[in-house]
Amino acid sequence: MFRIAVLVSGNGTNLAAIIDAIKKGYLNVEISVVIADRDCYALKRAKDNNIKTYLVDRKSSNFDEKILDILPKNLDLIVCAGFLSILGEKIINKFKNKIINIHPALLPSFGGKGMYGAKVHKKVIEYGSKISGCTVHFIDENIDGGPIIFQYAVPVFEDDDENSLSERISIFEHQLIVETIRLISLNKIKINGRKVKILE
Ligand code: GRF
């Protein structure tokens, strides 16, 4: 069984999409654990689905070691789904090319330190961008800088605010994160340096 850990910090809509895809039989994976870095609604979503949960406060000392202690040894993939803390080298090196993240913009634009959630959409609108979207990428030592797996573009409308843009993008976030997990679980994603190849 392909085992994943899901790291969360917020509402958990991406976690919910993964859970729904498993229930529908579209994803043949097991969520071994959900780890949050703060109390958040995503933890309730996990508990309601009888998934083991942990809360490792983002301010706690040896944050990375605590997460590493919790992560199952036979883990195949770590999914950062609305996770706001930055993972340290220990985790990144131990799970090289086995950690993915979903970002609510078309990286490398509107990414990097401090760029998350509504702040991203506000910047996109302020800048006057005509398209935005979402990116699924591998996590490496550069914040939001790891090799890109999938991107999906959506239009930015003149009357958009951060909420309407976020809603439009999140539909595709949920599709992309599920599809990425599915392809990785089927060993259909190959990475060579920064180049990510999807095998049919
Ligand atoms: C989403 O915008 C996601 O792209 C970002 O965190 C936000 C909340 O995600 N990484 P979720 O609803 O907690 O899954």
C-alpha cells in the first residue's frame, strides 16, 4: 500500500479532496498520519475520517525532530497541503524528492517567504496579473523553489478580490494535488534534476 503523510495548517480543503478521492477508489493510497503545526479545521477533517493526527506546534523547539519522530518509517510520500511551516534540511534530505507542496500561484511568480493563502491572491490582483493559477512542486531547500510537477492557469477577472480568485484556483488545486499523488503512487513521475517527466 502506498503510504502518505499529509501536513496541514488550515481549512484542509486539499486534505478533504485527497480523502474523497481515496473513498471513491480513485486514489489507492493510505493516509498514515496527518500532522498540523497549529490547531486547525484540517485536524477535525482527519479525525472525522479516523486518520491518526498529531499537532506539533510550529513554535516548539526541535520542530523538525518532533515531526521526524512521528513520520512512519515506511512512508512513500509527504504531502504539504496548506502547510505553512518551512521544513528543515533534516526532513528534506531524508525524504528527497518525496515531499510535494501545492502553492496557489504560478511559481516562480508570487512565491517565496511569506507568500501563502490570501496574501498571494492580493499580490496577484494588486500587480494586475491577467492569469494566475496553482503549482504542485517537489519541496527542496528553496522555499517554493523545488522542481515543478504540474501547473494550472486560471484567468484573473477585473472584479476579482482575493476570495473570488482563491475560490476559482482552489478547485484546480484539489484536482492537481490528487492527480499528482495518483501518478507518484503509480510510479509515473520521474525527476531528473529540475526536469519532471510524466510517464503515460
Ligand atoms: C491553499 O491556498 C493552498 O494552496 C495553500 O494553503 C491554502 C489552504 O489550503 N498551500 P487548505 O484548504 O488548508 O488545503
